[in-house]
Amino acid sequence: MKPFLLSLVSDSKGRSDEMAMLSILGVLTFIGLEAFSVILRHQPFEPDRFGMGLGSAIGAAAIGMGLKSRLGE
């Protein structure tokens, strides 16, 4: 399990990839905050807004990773 998790946040050369780590943390935070608002604050779950927000977060992460790979850093 540990090698798999390390491969998620490493680049092809084995160095840490900050963009991947920020993306993973951002998406987990988004999901955690949505769970907090529904479970603890008893706000209604709105799947359309959740899907648009999560899709935007994943899309922004993908764009950032694509730009980073094109710049060769």
C-alpha cells in the first residue's frame, strides 16, 4: 500500500510532486467540507453543485499538472 501511495505523489524520476500532493489534499478537503456541512450542519446535499465543484477542482488540478509537465519541471 505504501508504494502505491508514494507513487501518487512522485514524478517519473522518483522526486516528490507538489502539484499532485496539493491536488489530492484539495479534493479531500472539498469532500470533507461537504460531509461536514451535510452531517454536522444539517444542510441539504445538492448533487449538482457538488458535482460542479468537484469537477472544477479536478479540472484545475489536471490543468496544473499538464502545464507543469509541458514546462519540463
